[in-house]
Amino acid sequence: MLTLQLLANGLALGAAYALCALGFVLVLNATGAVNFTQGDMVMAGGFAAIATAAMLAPLWPGAVPGLVVLPVVTAGMAVLGVIFSLFAYFPLKSRPPVATIISTIALGIVFQNAANAIWGPEPRAAPPLLDASLVRFGELAIPKQSLAVIVVAAALIAGQHLLFSRTPLGRKMRATAQDRTMAAAIGIDVNAMIALTFALATALAGAAGALLSNTFFVTPSDGTNYIVKAYIAVTIGGWGSIAGAVAGALLIALFEVIFPALPLIVPALFGSDALGWLFSQTAASILLYAVVLAILFFRPQGLFGELVQRRA
Amino acid sequence: MTGRLLSGINPALAFGLVVLVVWPMAFDTPYGLRLFALAGIYAIFVMGYQFVFGHAGALSLCHGTFFGLGAYFTGILGAKFGWGFPATFAASALAPVVLAAIVAAPVLRLESHYFALATLGIAQVMLLVAIKWEAVTGGANGIAGVPPIVLFGMTLARGWPTVLIVWGLVAALGLAARAVLGGLYGHALHVMRENPTAAMSLGLDVARLRFETFLLSALYAGLAGALYVHTIRVISPEALEFHAMVACLTMTVVGGRTRLAGAILGAVLLIHLPEWFRFLEHYYLIAYGLVLLATIIVAPNGLLGLVEDARRRLAPEAPPPAPFAMPLPAAARPTVPTGAILSLDGVGKRFGGLQALDAVSFDVRPGEILGLIGPNGSGKTTLVNCITGIYTPDGGGIRIAGTDVGGMPAHEIARLGVARTFQNLNLVDEMSALDNVAIARGAARHLALGTQTGATAMALARAEAMGLLEAVGAAEVAMRPCGGLAYGTKRRIEIARALALQPTLLLLDEPAAGLNESEQADLAQRLKALAGSGLTLVVIEHNMPFLLPLATRLVCLDHGQKIAEGSPRDVARNAKVVEAYLGPQEAAEVVA
């Protein structure tokens, strides 16, 4: 029973991580650049949801549902993504990749401190997608929010997949990600495709923020945690693999939720409280990171990835 | 007389020193002096960060953690355990170095973005530990009451005494950094940063160089952290937060990544930046972010880079005179037991679905010039990369002078006496031709931290490099940066660089490409003379008029397989070879 409830929570967290990691990989593939601000975009999405709900409040009888807020946030974040790319990526596109890492770190700092200046450092919560009630399946009670987050995130991931596999626009974006020179040679407007990729990636991160900030709250310094999680997801899934990033995000979220709860799930195994310190959020984070370092050490290509070597 | 006396003094350096003396005098308030001491502390932090980010070219994001760790060790040991300054200072220096050594194994070999994010993860973990391990760290509140610096029984007062101690350490650590980076070592880091593959092929132990710079920078960060906590007297997780790292990164980028003066300039400017942006109150970090972004776009080499560019443009300096040439010392050539200097036995290499090399076997005998031919994509360069350890072959054995080199790192293979040139020229453009070759002389003497770092080693390496440049006919461009040189000249410098290793086996990847006919004839002459002196050559070439009279034997590859081996005459007429080059249809016509 408990396990199923935890599973639902873990999947909801993982779905939001997956949106963030997905955007990270899309930009990575399209530009070869690491977008360090992707984590801060999740944070920005969370605050954007709170601000949007406050703005819509006079127009809405009762509490504004997150489902109304979400499209507004996603669209706004897409626009922000394009503006962001004009400062963080395009002036530096012919420079070594490290220049983009630094420019995105710089803008991340600006976002964090701007959020801090506007909303302050206290944790805040955005409205739930539908309401804060529980859904009951017999004895099992799961927050409606968790289920809604899983459904919405799955829909967004499926939407991204359909965009890339079924539409001419998606094919152009994929061609750009595969080989920019070649794509330009066959007449694709590569810069527009890259700007669109930034829009998509930022919209996905913003959606993740709007989805997460009800259950998990949002504070201005959250971005670093999300970018690290996205990185771990991408490392586990194989650098550059879209499906791998989603799978990796789900895995780490499930680990984060299930691991600290192990003594509750199988109390027989952990009779005493002596190991209490081990089964905490902090220990889970440290263990997760230790596992990632081990992966990097033994399988630098990721768990599912294939080793790519540079040409000498 | 006065002219000679002043000629050794760099006017910019003198100006900078005067500013550094006048500044604290001009802002002689307790607050002004405290800021100036903090600027010195960050200057030490940044000087250390320049080792890893500026010189080794790795964007580390865990140096804030090394700084914080130094601060925490001094804070905890000083406030809770009552340790004295010398002991806490040593502990704060050591702890980050130990952590750096532990995390180095998995993270140091990662490429740029992996490395940046992996180090960020380390920083996150350490921050969590500092917040949650309340019993030791004081948790989110930290520990107050960190003692001041006490030296020889005297308590160091705030204000001027602290400023003097801090800036004295800036000077001492700056001179130490200069001693490490000034000579061949700094140049070797430059080669590694620009071109790791070339560095490895010269016998530079890239992993070791990275490790050394990582540890050195952790040491500087730890010392800076210790001084920081002595200055502000409390320790809290703030020291470990990303802000400290961003401050250091911004100072490094704004000042200039590889210049010690840049470290000081960046630290002094950015510590005072919040003063100039007081209207932003607590959100001055927004200004940090914007300054960092603007600098990376407008002045990638920092403010010092801008100043140096301007000076070069306004008053172009004549290059320094070339050194006198010196011959290389006599090399001890390893004995060749089996008769083959290079022996390939069924070498295979696969990239994903492509079998780049498929069971390639042949021997190269001492003193011969073996021509390696084959159409584009036939696996020639891949084979050279396998022999030199840039790639690890999937199967088969490679023996060099009898030693099995399977799985051996590239620099060790180079040290066995294998040198190479590259198809796509791998010289460092902004470095002079002379220094490009001089590095290889340092590498030949197993350059590492503490060896080959002095001025004498540099002078000797340059003199020997000059001799090599004369030998390949490139002496007149010795002092010019490689970037602006003609293609044929660059090829000759690459050969000089390879010869600097005093190899027994030299692998040349398309040495005649881009050369005109007289240059080709000249090159062929030189290669024949080298073979005559006992050097064994493997020459990859498409240019048959160049290769046929030069090579003593040919091997032809096609689709990763050896399809012919023998005398140049026989191989050139071999039906399979003709077919591989021309395709079956045309080959049939030619034969008919």
C-alpha cells in the first residue's frame, strides 16, 4: 500500500525531472552547449506559476487551478527561452563550449538573484493542477496532484516525441541537432531551429517548475539541485540520448523517494533506529552522487550509452 | 645608466604595485581595510583557480568547496578544539588537497562539460554535509567565535596587520605560482589545454599534469578559505554555497585566466563591485552575473587581455632574438631484440558499426621507410592512432621494439621512442615555433611538476629546439607564433617537434600534403637523410610520385584490411590496390 503511494510520488517527481532533463538534452544536441540555466528555468517556472495564479485570481471564482496556469507559464517560458538564447548562446556560438557554460552560469546567477529580489528566499507553493484532494482506489489513497503531474508530464514528453518524429518542423530540428553544417547546406534555417530548441527546452523546464512547485515548493536557489539532477539523469541515460534522459530521471526520482522510506516499507529488515541516519534525504542524495561517480569511473559512456571517441 | 637600470622594470607591473600600495592608504578605514584584505584572500583563491581553469583548461565548479573546506577546518579546529593558527592553517591547506585527490580519479579524465557538472555535484554533496552534520559543523547556523590569527604569541589585529599578512601571502603564493608556471611547465600546460592529443603524443602525461594542477589549486583555495574565516570570524554554509565559486569564476574571467596580475585585478575589482552597486543592496550578485556575461562575450581574455591587445596594437614589440642553437645530447637507442621495430599482429578497431581496422598484421624493420597507402577512410590514420595509443585497439597485439604496448597510455608509448606528426597539424597557434619544439625537449626529459620547471631547463630546451628548427630549415621563423606561418613551414615544425623526442620510430601522417613540388623534393631529401641516420619511418601518403621513390616498402589498406604489402613497384601494380583506388570498373579499364 505504502509502496504504491511512494511509487506515485516518485513517478510524479521523476516526470518533472524528466521534463527538465529532456530540455537539457535537446539543447545539448542542437548546440553542443551545456545549458547551465536549465535548472534555474525550473525555478523560474515555479515562480511564474505563482505569479500567474495571482494575476488570474481576480478573473477566477475561487482558487485558480494549475491546469489553467500551466499553458500560460509554458508559453511565457518559451518566449523567455528565445530571449535567453540571444544573450547566452548566439554571441558565443563559435567559441569553445566552455564559454557557453560560463554565460549560462552567469545568467543563472542573474535569475536566482532576481527571483530572490522579487519573491524572497522563503519556500512558496503554486496551486495544484486540479485540487488538493486524494484519489481513492479501495484502501489506496493517492494525491490527485501526483496523478495529474504524471499525466501532464507524460503528455508533454509524448508531445515532444511526436513533434520530433512526425512533423516537418521536428524533422528540421532533428537535422539541426545531428549536423548543423549539413542542415544549413540543405536550406534549413539553423539559427531559427536552435532558437526554437531553446524555446522548447525552456518551456519544458518551466512546465516542470509549475508542476513541482505545488508539492515540493520553490525557492530561488532550487536551480542548482535541478541542474545536478538533470545531469545525473543524462549521465545515467547516456550523454545525448533523449530516451535515456527520461529513463534516468525516473530512476533517480524513484531512488530519492523510495530509499529514505525503506525502513517504513520493510520494517522487519531495519528493526532498530541505529541506521536512521542512513535513510534520510541527505544520505540518499550523497549515495546517488556516489553511484554517479562510480558510473563515470567505470562506464563513462553512461549505463545505456555507447562510447564516443574524438578523432585525433 | 638610468636607462639600463630602468629597462628591466616593467612599467605596467610598477604601476600595478603602486596602485596596490596606494589603494589601502586611500581607503584607510576599518571597513576599507577589511575589503582590501578580502580582495587579497580572493586573489589567492583566484591564483589557485587559474592553475586548473586557466592553465589546464578545465572548468571546475568545486573550488568553492575547497575554499569552504579550508574555512570549515580552520573554523571547527580553531573554535571548537582550540588548535593554534599554524596547525589550523596546515589542516586547511591539507584537507582540500586530500578531497581533491579522492575525487580526481573519477572526474579528472572527463571532458569539459562532464567535468563542470561532476564537480558541481561534489559541491552540492559537501554543502548538504555541512548543513546536515550539525554536531560538527553547527548546521545552517554555522560556528561563531573563530579565533583571529595568532603568530608567535601575538594576536594579529584587524586593519593593517591583517592586510599586510594577507598581501604578504598573496606575494609569496604569486611568486610560487610564477616559479611553477614560468618555464616549460606552464608551456606544457598550454599545449595540453589547446591540444591534449598533441600533448600526449609528445610524451606529456596529461593525466598527471591535470592531477597536479587540480591539487595545487585546491591547496590555494584551502589557504584562502582559512584566511577568509579568520577575517570574518564566523563560519557558515554560505562559504560552501555556489556564490563563492561564482565570485571566483567571475574574478578569473574578468581579470584574465592565465595572468597572475589578472587574478589580483579581478579580485580587487569584484570585491569592491558591491560598493559601487549599493543600490542593488543584497542583490549585487545580479551585477556579478551581468559582469560575467558581458566579459565572456566582449573580452574573452579578460581585462588584462584587452590591455595586452591594446598595447600590442599601439606599440608592437619586436620578437626577442632567437637563441643560439645547441645539438641534442646523444640518445641511448633501445636495442631491438626481434628484428622488427614495430610489429602488428591482427590489430582491429571498431567504431560503433564501422570496422575501421580488421586484423591488420605487418612488421616494420629498423632503418626502413615504410609507406602506408590506401584510399580515404581505409584506416591509415586510425592505425597510427592505435600504434601511438590515442586509440585502444579492440583486438590483436602491437609490439614496439619487442614491448607489448596494448592498452598503454599514449605518453608512455611516446617515451618508448615513438614520435608522430599529424595530418591536420596540431601545433599551438599562439605559441612561437621555437616554444612548440622546446616543449617536446622538456617532454623528452619527463617534464612534471618540480622537474624541468626552472629557467635553465627552459633555456636549454630552447637552444636545442633552435638546433632542430635549423635542421628542418625553419630557423628564420623560430620566434614567430605558429598560427600565421605557411602550411609547409608548419609541417616542417611538426617534424622538428617529433624529432625533438629523439625517436627510434617516426610516424608521418601525410607529410607532403599541401607542399609544392620543390618543398616535396626538399622533404624527401630530409626524410632519406633521417632514415640514413638510423631512424625508422612510417609515411602515410596519397601522393605516389612523392612516396614511390622514397619508400623502401609499401603496405596498402582498404576498408580496414591489409590488401597488399611489398616493394613499391609490386604494390603499385597490384590489381587489388588499383581497384581499391579506382573502383572495380575503371580498374578493369586500366588493366585492359
